[in-house]
Amino acid sequence: MKLDADLPKYYPQLAKINKLVTHILTDTLTHTTGFSLNFENGTKNDHLLELYLLAWQTEKPIGSQWQCSNGGCGLAAVVLEKQNNKSINEFIRANILAPLRMTPFAMLKEA
């Protein structure tokens, strides 16, 4: 994935939504989109996420101010899932934890 790519490249449904969200992958990951801390209804499913993004308006120019956003992290996770056809947990295990020979904490507690 390229951070400067438009989000619809990885999440095509977004091309039909809010033009503000099409160019913000880097800003999403650096918490400079202006997204609120949490999205209403979270990112529980694609439909709710798309409804939120359809209505979303930024109060300040994108990239101008840092603000922590769990919703933005959720959006980044959804984009990764769509790009890789894996859940975010599967993606993290396969691409981060396994190469580092790390075991998820929950698995350690079960042992």
C-alpha cells in the first residue's frame, strides 16, 4: 500500500462518498484528518462506516492539527482488511507478530 494513494484505490466504495475522505490515508495514520476521537456507531460494519464518512465534515483543514482518533485507526484497519482479504487480527499476526516470533498476549494467558 502507498500512503499517498487515494483511499478508493483500496476501498472502492469510498469513491462514491465524501470527496474529503479520498485523499487522507497518511493523515488518517498520523491523526491529522480532524476525525473525532470515536466515530458514531464505530466501524462495526461497512454500511455504518460509509454513513459516517458520507456526513463527515472537517472543522479545520486536513493535515493542520493533530487529534487522536480511534475511528481513524478503525478506518485504517478496514482499508488494510480490504486490501489483504484478511481480518486486521490475521494481518497483524501474519505480518508483524509471526516474523518477530511474538505470541499474542491472549495466547500466553491460555498456556
